[in-house]
Amino acid sequence: MSINAHLRDSVRLPGGRALVNGFALDSRGGMTPRAILRNGHELEAYDLYEVFAGDSAPLAVFPLPWPGWEHGVHSVSPDGRFAVFSGQRAVRAVGVGGETLWEYRHGCWGPEIGHPHSVDEQQVCRGFESGSCRISDDGRQVWAHVVLEPEAGQWQECWVVLDARDGRELARLPLESAASGSHQLSHPDGTHMGLCIGMGQDGILIHWGRWDGVRLISWDHEESTDRILSDVHPKHPGFLTVEHYGADLRLHALDGTVLAEREPDTGEDDEETPCWDHLCGFVDADTVIASTLDSDEDTDRARHWLLDARTLEIRGCVTYPGGRVDSYVTALGDGTWLTYDDRTETLHRWAVRD
């Protein structure tokens, strides 16, 4: 079954590809979705609705504390008054005027344990390994995935909760991971935080946690090993994962229980089953969108699918005006989704045609 898409908005947005194939979309419960985009030596935060309405001015601009560092996942506070950067050797909070508010130093993400550093803090050590940070929805805590050195010569990845006012460590959770990178998602309930750690060929780990005011209460999902944390439900404590190699999508309860599972479908002209891409999400409380664009690196087979958010039953394949859309896809949770045209640097917002 085909489902016709309607083009709601379009805007030229250089760098907007990170919204559909990266971690630039900042979507929080009850807030307008924002784009957090790197532009040269600055990090810019935009109200997506205002951008589509023709207002191209960013809500806030923050100078990058380490311009040579191109990794890590950063976060902007809900009120836009400060940003927190995940660096190679520190987590740093920066105000809109560029002033350093605080810094939490940690071990180096560089792959050579014990390697020397120069006195220049802008030095970027060899390697692509990195962590992530996420400011809580109330703006009071910073959750950061970091490397710590509890003793000389030792190396331990941890998930730490920091006080957003001064960077003071409130709690830490030692992790059994060797990350190449990570990202975090705050749940719309305003309480829980999810951490997804990618370890390359060694798989993927998912943790959920909450701060109870005294300690970090967490649980991992052993049954979710080798699964990518993709999105959280806008209304109930559930989340979506994709198998590392795209074999299936799953809907989970917050404790990890699998509520529904779906393998990718084939189109009428497909001779073999494709794979799901690593991105999928909730268009709204009732609908999930997922793609099989990258299944065999053949863009002629690019397809986006709408699924039932409770059962993951496939409702149909999205048909776009003018033909197929060669893009990853990101759901906004408001009944619309995004695609990006690399050739024209244009961000498109779609909805199901009534």
C-alpha cells in the first residue's frame, strides 16, 4: 500500500544533513524541536519552526571551546542560555557570550593509554573515539559519557551526572564499554535518560538511568546488545531500537521488554529483503517512520515506511510528489518528518496527505 506525502515546508539550510543523519536534532517533550548545528568555529541553535517560517537567525550562538575537535555530541540548555561540549579531555559549559562557566576534566579519549599531552589544550590527540553529553530537560543536570582514570595507568568509561550550575559531579556509573562514540536521549517524562554506546565491531550497549536527587539509578539492556537506540515515544515510556545490521526494528518498554518487532518489507520489484537503516522515529504517538534507503547502497531502492506505533505493523510505503526522495529520515513527533537534499542543501518537512 502506498501512502501519499504532502510537502509542508522547505528551506535551504547548509549543514542540515546532520538533522537526518547525525545528532543535530534536539527534540524535548513539550518544546519546539531545535537544530543544533556546527558552523565553522561556532555551535548554533535554531528553532526549526521559525526556520521554516523564514526566520534564519539562530536562537543562540556558542563559540566552540576546541575548534580542532570535531567529535563528541554536545547539548544546549532548554532555555538556550548555555551549551555543554563533550571534548576529548573535558566537558565544558559555555555561556552565550563565550565565557567558560565550568569545566569537568576527564581522561583522554585518544586510543593510546598514557600518551603525553602538550600544554596547548587545543591539541587534538590521535583517534576518533569520543563521548557525549546531554542537559536534562529541567536544565539542572548534565549527563556525560566520559573516560576516567581512577588510578595511574587505568582507564574506565563512566556515565556521570554533573550539576549544571558548577560542573560538580553528583554521581557516576562505571561502564563495561570501549566506545567509538555515543549519544543520549532524554525521555519526554522528564526523568529518564538513555545512553547508546557504539563500539564498532564489538557491538552496541544501551543504558537507561534516572537521578533521584542522591544517586544515579540505572539499568542496562543485555537483551538489547547490538541494537541502536533510535527514538523515545512522545507519550508513554517506550523506545525504538534497530538491530545493528538492520535485521529488525523493535519497540521496547522502558525495562527493555520487547513489545513489538518488525522485519523490513520488500517492495513489489524487490528480489531480496532489504535492511532497515539505523534511523527511525515516532512521527506522532500512533505512527513510526523508518527507511530502507541504505540497505544495499542502491539509492534506486530508497523507501520510507510508515508503521503502527503499537504493533509495528507496516501501514505502507511513502510516495512523494515528484518521485522517490533520496534521504535519511527523522521524525519530529508532531505528525511530520524531515528529509534533506544534499544537492540543494534543502531541508524538507513532510506530513501524510489528508
